[in-house]
Amino acid sequence: MNSDSKFWDRHAARYAKSPISDEDSYQQKLKITREYLRPDMELLEFGCGTGSTALVHAPLVKHIRATDISLKMIEIARAKANAQRVTNVDFEVAAIDDLNNPDETYDAVLGLSILHLLEDRDAAISRVRAMLKPGGVFVSSTACLGDTMKFFKLIGPLGKFFGLLPVIRVFTVQDLVASLTHGGFEIEHQWQPGKGKSVFIVARKPA
Ligand SMILES: C[S@@+](CC[C@H](N)C(=O)[O-])C[C@H]1O[C@@H](n2cnc3c(N)ncnc32)[C@H](O)[C@@H]1O
């Protein structure tokens, strides 16, 4: 199991209670995502946290497999699904690297506020591409700290060493777009609500 799971377990309860930092942008991202969803779709969300986004999209698709490395996050997500009587989302403890399923399973994969938290985003992007059906979409929202907070390259590893931060990779929007295009995706939609804000990208695996 990924060593960051303990970090996220410790922060799960607080994460669940904290308000979304930019509600308007979040709603806009949900709206754009919805335009890609159809009732017969199989979705995967990795790094789903406490499951809020999966539960919002659940009525619009056939089924969602929502995964996270943190058991505590998943426990909160399952409790929310029960309370909302949502039955077509399966929450599961798993790291993106450990997902083991036949290739070309999903119509869409969501990775929200997660790509910058992975040791190897290129490996994750390659994994996502393999799991998507031809013509499927990868919807991501990513903090690109290399554009505005390069100093994080120095303090990030220190924070990680002292257990105060999870892995945080520092890269630019340009780096991320390059990872996606080199990884075999076509960028279909790219939106950054403002300087320093997470970039929202819908990337398609060619049919
Ligand atoms: C910043 S939170 C984002 C949660 C949710 N996607 C959201 O937008 O609110 C990052 C989440 O990714 C999970 N995570 C971190 N590394 C992961 C990995 N390698 N595989 C799967 N999940 C991971 C953490 O446990 C945490 O719940």
C-alpha cells in the first residue's frame, strides 16, 4: 500500500468537512463533465476522496467504480452513498497503480485533484489510457504548481519527510498537456479558472 494512505487517512475527516475552495469553478467543472456522460456509461474515478463528485454524477451513468488509497476516505464515501441511497457506485480502496482490470473497460475516467499527488503521472496516464475504451475520455483537474509556486519543489520534499505533506509533484500546465499528448490523448477541452487555479482538462483517447 502507498505510504501516502496514512497521510490521507489522518486528514479524511477534516477533508470531508472542509468547504470546496472555489464553488463556482467546481460547479462549472461538473457541468462540463456532465456533457460527456450518458446513461449506459461505465466510469472509473481514481483518487475519489470522500466520493462527493462520484455521487453527483451517479444518476447520469450506469455504474461508477470509485477508488482511493485511503480507507478512511472510502468509509466516509460509502456512508454518504448509503445516506443518499445511491446504489450504482462501488467505492474501493486501491491505488491507481494497483488497479487490476481488463483493458478498455471504461467510457470515462475521472482523476480530480490527484495527478500532482502521484509519484509518476506519466505511468498513471498510460494506465488510464489502457483502461479506457477507444473514444473514451479522461477528465482531470490538476494543480500545476510549476506555474506559480516553483518553490514547492524545495519545501514539498521537506514537508513529506516530516509527514506534514503527501507527495506533491511540481509541474506546469504545459508539462501536463505534454504528458497527456505524449501519452496518446487528444486534448478536447482545457480550462483554467484563473492564475494559480487547477487546470481542468478533458482528453480523449482516439477511437
Ligand atoms: C486532494 S484529494 C482529492 C479528492 C477528490 N478527488 C476531490 O476532488 O475532492 C486527493 C485524494 O487522492 C487520494 N490518493 C493519493 N494518492 C493516490 C493514489 N496513488 N491512488 C489513488 N488515490 C490516491 C488521496 O487519498 C485523496 O483522497
